Amino acid sequence: MQPTMPLASTQTDHDISTLSAQDDADRGRDTPVPTKVFLIANPNSGQNSRAEEPLQAALDVFGPQARIYRWEPGREISETVERAVRDGADLIVAAGGDGTVMAVAQAMLGRDVPMGVLPLGTFNFFARGLRLSEDPTEAAQQILNGQSHAIRVGTVEGRVFLNNASLGIYPSILKARESIYRRWGRHRIVAYWSVVRTFLKFQKPMHIELHTDGETITQDTPLVFVARSAYQLDFFGLEGAQAIGDDAFAVLVAKAEGRSGLFKLAWRLVTRTMREGRDYDLIRAKDLTIHTRSKRSLLAFDGEKSRLPSPFSFRMHPDLLNIILPKSVTDTSSDTQAGPTQAGAA
């Protein structure tokens, strides 16, 4: 469902500007070069040299006062973040994939200390949306020279997510993929097989009631996809980026019947030929509640998953997240605000 592809040439300046909670120029902050850069990393990252190399490369860029904090298994990552802040961090950097970044972001909401992202995961959708390099040395330099910018993030049942949250077939694919990974290892062909296997087991779409802005929508669907990443939508050729720019959710409700319909949707997603109205309905909402017929349903958010009771409440978090953007991005945003730019400019 999430193939690795190069940065598409269709990416435009709005991919970054839509992350901001407002379009005002004063949302960006003059950020002094930090000296105490503290990285928050997965404890497993220190157990093999391959995982340790990118962290060490980043530390070399961040300077002699930089250090790594690894949260302890079974403990909340917020405790580790709090300890790093108490130790005098000028900048907290989430070092890992989208799941790690999401967890650190939850603990960083409303803080004056800014947060950077060192992309070390598989897909790194959030970091790529910020235009950060996936080379650890280059990304560290971008963070060090970057500028703090306040953004709005979404929540589902009080849990922060930065890219998307979903109900239906996709959480089931994630569950199947984990099971297959444990048996056969983390190979791309295995990930594709988890999609096929889940589709073949598909029985019937879920029945939902979606409440937003005083309106109730009742529908049978195999998937509800709630997006907060303009980059991810553009990556797959989906509509909804404007909703993200308006500090709202882009809610995509899939239209497919039976297994053949699912395979057709999956092919159109991979080939970027999905079309609003034919393949999905698009709803723009700043808050929404989704009721499912099942008492408990599997929810996926930024690659994580949890089985929770219905209904599911999606809200924009009242606190802002101060995130570091590369200088080239903030320069582009300033130029965009100063005057019109050509659509589609890289």
C-alpha cells in the first residue's frame, strides 16, 4: 500500500505551506543555531552497528554537546523527552521512522523547545514532506541551519498523528504484514503478499456513520482514510491538500465493492490514477466523529495500530508543534508570501 518512490516532480511549494497552522509570515521564528541538540532514538538503534552509523553521523554534525537519549522499553517516550528538556536541550530531534516521530511529537506539543526530524525509517513520509534529506549527514545539517515553524497536528481519541489515521482494510493489512514479517522476515515481496492475503480474506465493507459540521453521512466502505499530510496525498495523486492547508482533515472514504474492487483500487493507487467521485468521496472537516457497527475496531495511525471502542473522535490539537524546517523551505515560503509563484515550481 505504500511503495517507495522517488520524490515526484509534481511536488510544489504548497506541500510545505499546507503544514502550517496559518499562512502568516510571522509563524516562522528566527532560530539561533542550537548547541545542545539531543536525539531521541529507539532503544533497538544502539544494538547493531548498521543502525548506529547514521546516529553517529548526525552527532558529528550537531557538535560536541549533542547526545542520544534512548527510551526504555515499556516506559512512555514522554518521560525520555521530559528528561532531555530538563537537561537543557536547545533542540529535540526525533531519530527514527514515522512511528518514532509521532511519539516524540506527542510529547513536544506546546513546548518552546523546537523539534527536528532525522529520518531513519522505511517511508519517512513526514520528514519527506518537510523536504528533509534521507541522508543522515545532510539532514542533520538542514536541521542545524533550519528555522522553527509552528504547525497544527491532528489527533484521534487524543493520540497525535502526523500523516494519517484509518479504519477498515488498511489496519488489517498492517496486522497481516506484522504476522508475515515475523515468519518470513522484512522483505518487500512479503509486504505485497500481506496486501493480497488481506484482500482475499475480505468479506464485506464496514458500515459507518460519519458526523461532521452538523451533517451525518451513512455509508458502507472498506476504508476511511483521514489525512493530515499534503505530501502523502500528492505522493499518491489524491485530492485534499487544500483541506490540510486550511488546518483541517482530508477524509477519503473509499468506494469499492468486493475483492475485485479492492484490487482495482490498489492498482489505481499505485499508478496514481485514483479519481475523486469514482474511487473515493472527499470530505473536508476540522473535527469529525466516526461510528462503526462493531463495538471495537482496528485503528491505524502513522503505521501504528490499536483496537479501540467506537466511536472515533478526530480533532485538531489545541497546542502547536514547533518543528524545524530546512532553510531552503522557509526561504521559499517567504517568497511565496511576498508574491505569486508559478504553480508546479520545484
